[in-house]
Amino acid sequence: MNLIELFAPTFRDRANEVGLEWASQEFTFRDLDRRADRMAAVLSARGLAAGDRLAIYLANRIEYVDVFLAATRLGVIAVPINILYREREAGHILRDSQAKALVVAGAPPFETNVSLWQVDDLAASARASDGSGRHEMVRAAMPAALIYTSGTTGPAKGAVITQANLAANALTIVDAWRITAADRFLLALPLFHVHGLGNGIHGWLRTGCRMRLLERFDHTSAAAMLLDFRPTLFFGVPTMYVRLLEIDAASAREIGRTLRLAVSGSAPLPPQVLEEFERLYGQRILERYGMTETLMTLGNPYDGERRAGTVGFPLLGVETRIVADDGQDVPAGAVGELMVKAPTLCAGYWNQPELTARAFVDGWFHTGDLAMRTEDGYYTLCGRRSDLIISGGFNVYPREVEELLGEHPAVAEVAVAGMADRVRGEVPVGFVVRTEQVDASEADLIEFCRSRLASFKVPRAIHFVERLPRTALGKVLKAALVKGL
């Protein structure tokens, strides 16, 4: 199934129903269908065709939905880019994907040779269009999105996610989480992330429920927003749920009366947050697991025990293994690498056949995550083979930050590790051995990073050390550095 077929019942059967609330405006599904057709005509007139890559560098807004739906109807490959990215990150994605154009709102905070298409200009042209134009024959196996995920040993790599992958993911979560047209869905997750786009937008359009889209999650206005919209369904990352614990008890109880499901992903949810949220809201958060490459794979049950500290069971159509270093399956209670096989599994890495061959073996994907399965089938994540830091739902790979800090003339050696943080789960911190030739303060090095990296990747602190502790083989003992704080 492709995305056009996935969404067709909603656009046909619920055409006159309000489907989207955005910026105090309401749009029916007929409105959204026409907007997508008109935007597709505009993109086609600008020369985009099936297989072309269109990068999108936008905050949440209705035009993001228009552009993405238009791309799916043309067979164009959307390349979402995190709006916190700067030249180092965004530039690599644009070069690697060979994007034909970049959709922006205003001037991006980096220089690029890629054609800039202002979203307001596209929207104006779409309003003047009759929606007619050349449409491609879109097949389920065609790539729909190229979403970049960082690695520990090099620049970000693009996961090739097909129309069929995204359709299968939407069908899976709709079934697992009992999403129906009767739901009211509040979406505050960024659409440049597979969590907001793949789960949020596609689950909504599959079911035809009513959705209110927010530009971003703002904890200062969260209580008022939740009380006004009265959602039945909310997707978030642990950082959001930590902030929601700050809402007064009376408001939380009122919100909980209509909220039937709160889903958490993208980073581990502290068990104490789950328990406190249930106490305040009367709703137990459903924690699940997925990756850019796999989409949704594991989840606590909708009906049954949502066990704190676990990510539940494999979802419908998902096969999993936990294997030792020799590739053999480990018994229940033992820790090994989680491997996944599913219809949601991406088609590989963009233009990286060797990396694809290593990660995808006989239909199984090596996640790089360590996991354990209990006797009764619940999965617990135990860490990563890599040094990945997940800060507020965003991935921070220390190697990238270390390489940047290593460019500073005051830095002789550097290690970056994750430190526990109550709000964001983890934050990156740096450990630096200074050179003798150049002096720099903690503030100097942090500013050096801030001007070159997304904000969530910037070390929250720099600690100067005389040496980095290492193993006999030269590997830095990061745990020892963090423990010494």
C-alpha cells in the first residue's frame, strides 16, 4: 500500500469533517486534499518529478503538511531537516541527498548552493492553482522520505523510508493504540522527526480524527492548551512529560478526564515520571520503542500491564531477536543486541551499500541497542553499543561533538559523554585536555560549539582534566570521567 491509498478513505469518507486545527483556523479533510493537490501542481511546475529529493527546513505549520502530502503524490522524496541544524549538519544532508531544492521560511542560518524555495511563495502559488498537473504513478516500494540519522563513526546517514514502510507503520500504530475517527489528537512533536511525521501525521490521516497541530511544545502554555482542546490522544518524549508534571493537580485531573492515551518514545522514560504522571492525571503513559530505520517496533500493551522501565512487546508484524556477539540468540534474562525484521524496516542507507550490508543481514536489522527480554515477554533496553546520548528526545553522538571541539586550537584531547539530567534525560558534557600553546575558558569552548551545532548538541559543561583515562587498548573510559564529577 502507498500513502495515497492509505489516506484515500479519510479524504473520501470524511471530506466535510474538520480534520485540522492550525493557528486558530479549521480545515476540513476536503480542504486538506485540495491543498495537497494544488501544492503538488506547484512543485511539478517547478520541475520536481518522482525520485527527486526535496529538503524541508521548517518548523511545524500547515504548509509542512501540504508540502509533504504533495511530495507523496508526485513520488518526490521528502528530506526533513531539523530546524536546529546549522551549516555543519544541514550542509552535509543537502550535499549527500543531492536535494533539488530546500523549502524554507526566510533566510536559513547557513549558506547553501541549493535553490531556496520560500514556503510563503509556494503557498501563494498553490492558492492560485487549480490543482491540475502531471502526477506520477506512485508505487508502494518508492522512497517517500530520506531521514538522516547520525552515526558514531562518520557523518549522518540517510535512511531510505518507502511509502510501504510508512503505510505499514500507520496501520500498526492505529491497531495497537486503538486510534479512531472519534479521537482528538494534540500534536506538538516536530514534523522533521519520524515520531511526529510517521506516527503523528500518518496515524491522523489514516483514521480521520481531529488534530490540533502546534508549532512546538511550550510548557508554559501546556495546561491552557490541554484544557482548551481536551485531547484524547497525545504523543510526547520524556522531556515533555517531565514538564507536564509541573501542572497543578486540579488541572491535571481535569485533563486526565478526557485523555485516554499518552504515548512516550524517542528516549527512555524514567519510571518515576510514569508513576507520577499516573498519580496526577489518572492515566498511565504507554512507553514504546522505535528507530528512524525501523519505525515502530515494540510497545507496552494498550490493554494490560504497562510495565515501568520496559518497552513492552513486539508490535503486529514485527519479529525480534536478541543476540550475543557471536550472533546466537540469548535466553530470557540475558542481555544482547536487539535485531528487528518488519514491514516498517527501511530500505537501507542512501548511497551507502557497504554500511547497508553490515546493518541489514538476511532481512534482519542490527539496531545497536542492547536489550533483555523477561520470561513473560517484556523487553527492556539496557543501553547502546555506541555512545549515543539521547537529550530531550534528540540524538547526540559524542564523536561529532568531539571532532568539532578537536578543531579548536586550545584542545589537545577531548571526550564527550552523557550526564543524567532530570528534564532532558541526558545532556552532553565535555572533558578537555588543554594544549600548552593556546588558552581557552569553558565559556569560550561552549560558544565555539554553539555557533556551529544544534543547541541540543552543545555541551552543557566543559571540564578541564590533566589526562583522559583509557583502557590498555586506548579507549577512553567515559564512565569514569562522568563518575568523577
